[in-house]
Amino acid sequence: MRQLMLIIAICSGMVVHAQKKGKAPTAYELEAQRFQELVTEGEQAEARGDAAVAEERYAQALLLKRDKALVRKRGLLLLALQDTAGFCAQFGGLSRSDRGQHAEEWPNWCLREDSVAYAGSGLSGSAYSGTTNVQRTWARATGRTTHKLYDASDSLHIIISTSERDTVFFMCEKTASFIGGETELYKFLGRSTRYPEYALDAGLMGTVYVTFVVGEHGELADVRVLRGVHHSLDNEALRVVGTMPRWEPARHRGQAVRFQYNLPIRFTIR
């Protein structure tokens, strides 16, 4: 009898195993499988000395899942391919400890910082009156220079980012705002955001930080993810921001100006 019961238990286990084996993989499992395939292809390309193909495979894999170790590997490949801007962008998203042996070199390679008197900053003499000193940071990853403007009391009162084509404010007398203020902004997000089915099934949660420029007429441009969670949540955040109505533009000295706005969008499963 004991032998019979043992046989039944084993057979039962075989049936369960067969059912699991026959079950179709979920979208999350398929994505994880594809991620690993791309990483493996990248490692194989790297082993045979094909840095360009390896970097491409790692870039594709990172679209599926952010992995700090893979970000670092891709950054080093970009450096080997002499894409210093790409290297700086990849390593810029890593913590100091995750940059490893390049933690010390990264600021020297990727940033150029100085502090000058306003008169020697190259900024228009009349546009930012009241400024005495300017702290400047040029970023290789973007090719832009951030200027922090200080007054005679050493108080920060304006922050701008400049390039050859435009000037964008980060801090000024009146920041850009959603019509109706933050209360209406979060009401809009609440009724417009749809939790992606994929993310629900996978139990994905987190905060997606989206950045965009509010133009002089309140239009939104250059919308991108500053720090993401997963492409399903990141894409939904981008979609929602893309449906927003015009904002109230920022103002400097009474004039409408372009303004960079960072917006956190939180995804929580309750």
C-alpha cells in the first residue's frame, strides 16, 4: 500500500510538471529571455573584438531593462569606440561606487567647471542684471553649459542652460506651471494615466521622472525620461505628458522664456 501511494505521488508530480511545462510563458518571462539573449550576443561580440555590435546589443537590452552592470559595460564600450559624449551620458546615470575605477576620471573627462565674475561670463550685460558671479558647468554628454547666477549677497537667483541654439531657464522669477497649479496637475495625471497591463502582471512599481521644456507659448517640447523604472511605465509616463494642454510659461523680467521642468510620476499597485 505504501508502494502504491508512493507511485501515485510520483505520477501526480509528473502531471503537475507537465502542466507547468506546457504553460505559455508570460510577456514578462519572454522579455527577460530576450534581455538575456541580447546580453549574451553582446558578450560574444565583445569576446571576438566587435565593439560596435556589442554596444548595439547592450543598448537594445537596456531598452528592456535597466541594469547598472550593463550600463557600465556599455559606457566602457562607447569610450573604446571614442564616443566620449556617449560614455559620459552612460556613466552620468551611475553612482560614484558603480563607476568603479573611473569614478575619479569621470568628472575630469565629462565636466568642465569654473567660477567667474559676471563681466567675464560671456552672458549679456543687460539680460541678467543684479548678477555679480557665475558658476559654470559644461557637460560633454549634452554639449550644454549650466550657469548659476549669484547676486552681491552671494544668493543664487537664476539658473540657465545654454547651447549654440537656445537658452533654457531652470530657475527664474516665475517658474512654468500647469494651468490651475499642482492640484489640477495631479488631477490630470490621476484621470489620464493608465497602468500598463504588462506592468500590473509583473508587479512593477516606482517613480518615473520625466523632464520637458515649457516653451514661451506654454507648449511642451523635448519630452524625455530623466530616470525611469521599466519601459512599460516609462512609455506611459511619456504618453501622458504628451497629452497635456499648454502650460503657463515661465517669466524672466516679465518676458515669457523657455523653462526646463522635471515631473515625477508615481506608479503604485494597491
